[in-house]
Amino acid sequence: MTRVGLISDTHGLLRPEVAALFDGVDRILHGGDVGGGDVLAQLRRIAPVDAVYGNVDDTADPRLHSALDLAIDGVTIHVSHGHELGHPTPDLALARYTAQVVVFGHTHKAVVVRAPRDRMAINPGAAGPRRFNLEPSVAILTLDGGRADVRIVAIR
């Protein structure tokens, strides 16, 4: 079993609660709008990190990818910020990308949509500065033998 911390839209702020929420994760995937290398350095103290750039990040930053396509514990995962979709929705993300698990950010709104063929779209919400009157959040993705489950966790 592999536990993956999902985080997005930190915009330069890594809330101290994230370290406790991600305690014990094997890996962290950042869905963009990181807001600087300091956030990545702090996350790397918790677990190895892979990150994509969002619309506010430097696309030339070598620590950030345009998208990630991974296989972890028998599950295919796509991570991109979502701004490339215009106004991203779970349905748009699932239609564009073929991975079992599609992770995106950009909207700052946490959402999980389960689709046929054991697929799901996940937006972990925004973990950085509070915006749009939405509660900050992250997600914990659990992978086990080709199956995936996820839970959104509010940052309080």
C-alpha cells in the first residue's frame, strides 16, 4: 500500500498543518501554482515531491513539469494544473486524460468524482492563502494493488 499526499494552489504558503496531515505519506504530488521553491523545499522534508507548474508559476523552473504521467502501485496517475483546460471540471479532466486517477487544481475547490472503469478525478483544493471563501484543503490518495481511494482533508 502506498499513501500519496495531494496538494495544489499553495501560492507561496505552506501551512504548518500540512506536515501533520502528510505524516507517513510515501510521496507528494503538487498540482501547480506552487508559488516558489521554498514550498517545495518544505514539502521535501516530509516526503519526495513531484510538482507541475500552474498559471502563476515560472514555466522555465526545472523543478516543475507541465504535466506528470506516473504509475504508482499499479495505478496510472495524471497530474496537471488544469488551467490548460480553460475552466477545469472533473468531467473535462477525465475526458482529456486517460489515467485511472486524474489530479488537477486551479479552481481552488476540492472535489472527487468517481467515474466508470475505476477512474476518478481529484482536485485537492487550495492549500495556500484562503481565497474565494473556500476552506483550505489537501487530499490523501491511497493506492493498493491497482486500486485507488482518496479522501479530502480540510486544513483547520
